[in-house]
Amino acid sequence: MIVYPAIDLKDGSCVRLVQGDMGRVTVFNDDPADQAGRFKAAGFAWLHLVDLNGAVEGEPVNAEAVETVLGAVDLPVQLGGGIRDMATIEMWLGKGVRRVVLGTAALNDPELVRTACRRFPDRIVVGIDARDGMVATRGWTETSETPALDLALRFEDAGVAAIVFTDIARDGALGGVNMDATVDLAWALTTPVIASGGVADHDDLRAIYAERDSGIEGVICGRALYDGRIDPATALRIAAGGEC
């Protein structure tokens, strides 16, 4: 199981929001490259970056911060937020991002996802953010009438590398992952699922690892890593099956 430490970017800084609310923000580091280096030194194998301003604006906003991270560490980076056309996908993959996450575009422009998957195999991830089971878009400012599972199933034959599934109500709130919804989604798909939203402690990681046979391949950790509730070394041992 892969543990993805999250670097959420707002106005150039590493932050965490509560339930996606841009007004409920905590700044943890004003130097994203430094934070990336800390995560690499801790032993993590991937980074998960989100351009929060970009997700709302519909285009990259924190590009400079992303590029400083890409220049500072040689870890593979998974990036989402404001990526809604082929030109932006090509731009980020060309700059060294390993995988791009398409969220709003997955709902509004599914053919873009399919075309990108054909052009860039294993480098396209679909991000599904759910509010009460329904897909939310545009930085979680809008909620659709499309169930999360329905959207995920649309891409089963597209060659998507993974589905990042986030329960918005849990995100940044340290209330624990919505295990029922995440596991149900993973069992329903052949596409690997990355759990996200609400990871609070080592027990959450153990619970996710215990369900790995469902198709959960990884988990994104944010606030709990920043505030010390999750110890990186312990998290990585759990993910490797060494402490369950």
C-alpha cells in the first residue's frame, strides 16, 4: 500500500482546509519545496499535490510552487487542481509530473479523460470527491446529481491508473476515513482506488491496509501528518504490512 503525503497549495503555501472550505485554512509551511524535502527524508515514495486555487479557478494558479517541488525532489508527483484540458495535461507531464488527477474534467468532459489515457498510459488519475455520495466539482464549490460510483464506472475501460476517492465531509476534519463508502467503491471497480479524506491516526491506516484486497492501493494523508498524529516511520511500516 502506498502512503501519499499531501501538499495542498493555496497562495503558494502548504495548507490544509477543513471540508474543502477555503475560509477554514491552516498554513503548515510557506515553503512547498522544503515540505517536499521533509517528506522525502521521512521515506515516502510519492507526493500528492493539489493546486487548491487552481481547482476553484479552473486553471493552474500555484504553478510556481509546483515547479519548485519538482525541482527540489526526485520523487514521483501526483498533481490535481485546475487541470481541465489537454494542453494543461501535456504541460504538467512535460514538466515532470508523473500523474495528473482529473476531477471536474472527469464529470464535465469524460472524453478528455479517455483521450488522455490513450495518449499517456498509466499517467491519468480520476479524482472523485463526494458530498453525501454525489460528485462535487470546481474545488468542491458545486455538487452534481451524479453518484460517485456511477462516475467511476464510466472509466472502467478507459485505462485510468487509479481513482482518488474523497469524502468531503471527512476531509481535514480528522474524523476517520469513510471506510464503508471507500471499500464499497473499491470492490465495485477493477480500477485501483486511493483512499482520501479524514485519515486521523495509525488505526485508520491499519483499517485501510486490512481492506487492501478490495482494490485499495493507497491512502492520502494530510493534516494528521502535519500535526504529528501520524508518525511517518510508523505509517510506512503499516503500509508495508509490518505493523497491523
